[in-house]
Amino acid sequence: DARVTQTPRDKVTEMGQEVTMRCQPILGHNTVFWYRQTMMQGLELLAYFRNRAPLDDSGMPKDRFSAEMPDATLATLKIQPSEPRDSAVYFCASGTGIGETQYFGPGTRLLVL
Amino acid sequence: DAKTTQPPSMDCAEGRAANLPCNHSTISGNEYVYWYRQIHSQGPQYIIHGLKNNETNEMASLIITEDRKSSTLILPHATLRDTAVYYCIVRVAGTGGFKTIFGAGTRLFVKA
């Protein structure tokens, strides 16, 4: 049963610290998405990649957020420095194309104090 | 900006059919309609998608109007475990091609 995995599942950190979230897409999927979910904003698309290349990161605050795919089995989302307003659940999803079905991971719940 | 409109919440009795409507009046001719759901704090889960014809799978049925401006997701025999937020999605153009935007969805409450 292929699944998207995300680590860590929960992260509590202090303001100003660096946070790194990791995602392992389903083997064979060439498209990876990062979303952020809060009560106020709902599910927001932050960035997405195809074949490891970033295609659209317009939803991501550029000054503190960065997303990369070092290889086909790992996607990372970094926040540096973190702020309390970054507290949210961050979801990774993978698929076989931009307009294709997305398979979501369980999410990383981030709390910045 | 989401290109779909859904009611914020709906109730359904357990065992009855749940019919969730979605308006997507600006959908393009070659755009698919996707439905996902999110149970509590889990990641969204794919349900079904369609282009023109009605579709059915083990989870649900999707009815798309002939003009494609709206669709209805049908859960034929809703159970308590179907209580979730249901998202109707169409793609929008982005800098990297098309991308999917999740709106607020419909919160479905299935009651015993």
C-alpha cells in the first residue's frame, strides 16, 4: 500500500528557530505539492515540483520559506526563521502530473511558540 | 482563488444518500472536476473525478450536468465515518501550468 510519508509528524519550536519538514512521495510519482492548512485560511498551496524542478512557489513567503527536492525520493520544506504565524499543519502530496490525482501524506503539525 | 462554490455545511442521516452539490460555472471544456474529502485532521483523500460523463467508483458517484457548470457528489449510503469536509476542485492556471486550489469545502455531518 504505497503512501506519502512525512516527518516529523509533530514539531514544537521557538520563534526564530529553523524548521525542516520532509516528505517522501510515492515511488514513481513525479509531482510533489506542499500545502499549509490553518483554521483561518484553510488549505493553501505553497509550492509544487515536477521532476524535481520547482514549477510554482507563488504561494510561499519567499523571505523565510524554501522548498527543494534533493532527489526523487525526498522533498523538503524549510522555514528560517520560524514565526508564531507559521503554526499550521503542513501537508505534502504527490501525483503523476499537475492535473492528476494527488495523494496526501498525514501532515506535519507545527507549533511555533 | 477557488473556482468552485459549495455550501458550507450539510447534514445527512446514516444510511441515506448524501448529495453534495458544487458549482463550477467557469470551468473550461477540457477541465476535470475532482472531489476530495478530509476526515478530521487527516490529509485530504481522493474520492473521484470526471470530465463529462457520470462516474462511479467504490466510494461514490459523480453526476456532472450537461453544461458542466455544476456537479453532485453522491455517497449512496452514508455512514458515520463519512463525516468530513468535502472539497470540489477544478484546476486554475498557475505560473508552472495548472494547479489545484482548495476552497472551503462542505462540512458533511452524518447523524445516527
